[in-house]
Amino acid sequence: MDLSAMPKAFSGWQSWYVATLASSSANLEAKTRIVVCQDPGEEGSLSDQFNNIQAAGNIAVGTKPSPIVAISSSRGPSRSCPSVLKPAIMASGDLVLAAWPPNVGVARLNEDLVFSNFNLISGTSMACPHVSGVAALLKATYPEWSLAAIRSALMSTSNTIDNTESPIKGTGANLRPARPLAMGAGHINPNKALDPGLMYDVTVEDYLNLLCALKFTAQQIKIITKSSPNNCSNPSLDLNYLSFIAYFNDKNAKSSSRTVKEFQRTMTHVGEGSSTYIATVTPIKGVKVTVEPDKLVFMAKNEKKIFKLSIERPSQTAEAVSFGHLTWEVIGGKHVVKSPIVATSYSLET
């Protein structure tokens, strides 16, 4: 990155950019200005100011590739609930322009603080509001949908391809394709989430069975549910969740043995009319994935169908993480319902 134009008073490109933003927003009537934001690794100055442009206060972002999984992203697997793939989804959360208390400085120029009504903030606390806002819009559009149904719609329609038509990459010098343990199902796509085709819904009973399988006590479950605990007669770690994660970490297994992990899912048809979906699985090195049945025929809206997925892999392998995707694609239509699959030898024992 070329910082030759940056005044020496600034400690880095972030503070320089924030100060530029603050000064331009302080007096938009005096001068029209566009700030072109670039990735720190790109050539060229951080900001170029163009006068005599009619669209005041616009910000043009031209970073490629984008999106990229940020360093601050909350990666999996989950220690508290290993059977549910973490994270669920990714959204914009790095250097997000957000409202800021006007009496709190956003940058320092020499010995003086620079103040603004806005600031650039990074972290999962910036990504979460994006997802929450889209979820609220979906709830307004489909008030009958459960929160689990909304989550399923967001995940199944998310993007796994960036703006260079390549797989979304993780942070690092080599920019390798990001794993589901880093980005979940993908990057949120609000428009597609309005019409997911199929969804994975979860009932209250499903959650209770999960809590029981996680060895929550009756008192703990009562605190969560605000009601009398169930008798935990059907504990299950196999939540009706869109993604799949299987652990192959049996240290006592023979090196030549193979282990099979099985999952069962119920899908709900939320499209209009009848539809037929065909399952495909991306090849995963050293892993065999089977879907039964591999064709689901829905005759009406809200009809439910069950399928089973099995993941077979050597009980011991040097490959820490293998991943791929299960895709249900409608015949003669537009709906593609995608689920990440992860097979890992990680052990979450402390």
C-alpha cells in the first residue's frame, strides 16, 4: 500500500481514513468528495478526492477479492455444542461505517482528538446487526416462520463465491479457500433468502432433546425454557440443522478401520406447487458421503420429507479437516439448497 500521501501526523492508514471521513462529513456544503477505500494490501493511496462530483458524501469500495473471512471472525468448532457447526453464516463486519458518540474521539491528529458522528468498527458485533436486520425483514415478510426457519433460509441461500467468481477465501498470505469452520454456510444474501425453496425447521422439542444430550440438568433446562423440564426420554445431538459436522477422533481405533457417522434431517417445502429435488455431494478426498433417498418429491407447500446422510471416513487420518457440500437442486427451477459438510479429527477435550 502506498502511504506516501499520508501526513506524518497520522499513525496509520486507519486513522488517516477516519480523519478524512470526519473532515468531509463536517462540511459537505463546502466541497463534494468521494473516498475510495482500498484493501491495505493493494497498490495506490488509501483515498483519492474528486471535486465537482454531484453525488455528495458517497463512498465507493472497490476491493477484490471480497468478501474475505476476517481475522476477528468467530471460528469453529463449538466447544459448548460440538454437534452444531460453528459458525452459521458470515456477514460484513470489517471496517463498517457506523454511528458513533460525537463526544468520543475516533482518531488522534498530533495531540488533538478528531471527533465524528461516525466511525469504522470491526468485529462480530458489526456482522451480527447485518444478519439481525435481514432476519427481521424475513420475519415481517413471513410472520409464520419460526426463528429456526429464518436461520435456515439465510444459511441455505448464502454465497460461497466472491466477487471474482472464486470460492470465498480466508485471511492470510496465501488467501486459501475458507472452510465452513471459518465462514459457516457462506456470506449472507438477503434477496435470495426471501425464496429459499426448502428449509430445515426445528421444534422446541428438538432443542430440549439437544439440551438433554448435552447433559444439561433439569434445573438448567428449566432456567432456559422457563417451564417444567421434560423427562429427557429422547436425548439427541442430531439437531434438524442445515449443516453437518462429524468427528473422527477415536484414538483407540485401528488405523485401518473406518467409521460411519449418520444424520437424519426433515425438510419442509416452502415453495408453491409441486417440486422435485435431486441431491448431489461435492467429492471430498478420503470421505464417502451417502444420501438416502437422493430424490425428494413434494406435492404441496409445507409438505415435509425425511432424508438420511452418512459420512464414512478412516477412523484415523492425518487430514484434520475435510469439507464439501450437499446440494438439493430443484428440477426445472431456480432453487438450490446448499449445506456445508465437515469431517474432522479435531478433539474438543480440554
